[in-house]
Amino acid sequence: MAQGHYRLSLLLASIVLVSVAADARLGGWEPIADVNSPHMREIGKFAVEEHNKLAATKLKFQSVIKGESQVVAGTNYRLTLTAEIGGVSKKYKAVVWEKLDDTKELTSFQPL
């Protein structure tokens, strides 16, 4: 009887640990391995172009320095990127939501 109770407790503890580990990954930010991929360049360029429309600026996208992704109803991309204005290169942090229908929305854009 005691051995059966021990096994049941161990099984329940294992289930709880696996569940907690899975929940930690869902919705969490994960590093993007290849920020120079064509898709990441596309997301970075989109962020700069959308910011230009919203803020009436003339930034020119240069590169993505680093990034993280988060699975939501689609994917959020949090990027550190460089853009040029007036011949000066500056760093920015942008968040782009790529929706399930492949449309994109700029949700944040800030200078660093």
C-alpha cells in the first residue's frame, strides 16, 4: 500500500513538473537563431517602413542586430535593428505582430 501511494505521488509530481515546464515555454520569448534570414530582414524593413508612415520620418532600414519571437495568435517579433537617418546610423527596438493570415502590425517602435 505504501509503495503504491509513493508511485502515485511520484507520478503526480512528474505530471505537475512537465506541465509547468510546458507552460513556461508557451508565450515566452525565444531567441531568433538567424536574424539575417530573408524573413527577419523583411520583418525589420516592415517595422521601419510602418514607423515612417506613422511618425512621418524617413528612416532607412539597415539590419537586424538581434531578435526574439513569441508564439501568440501568430508570432510577435521583438527586434533590435539599425536604421539610418541623415547619414547617421541609430539603434531601435521594434515589435511586429505577424498574424495567422500573414498580415503584419507594428505594435512598438522605440529608439535605444
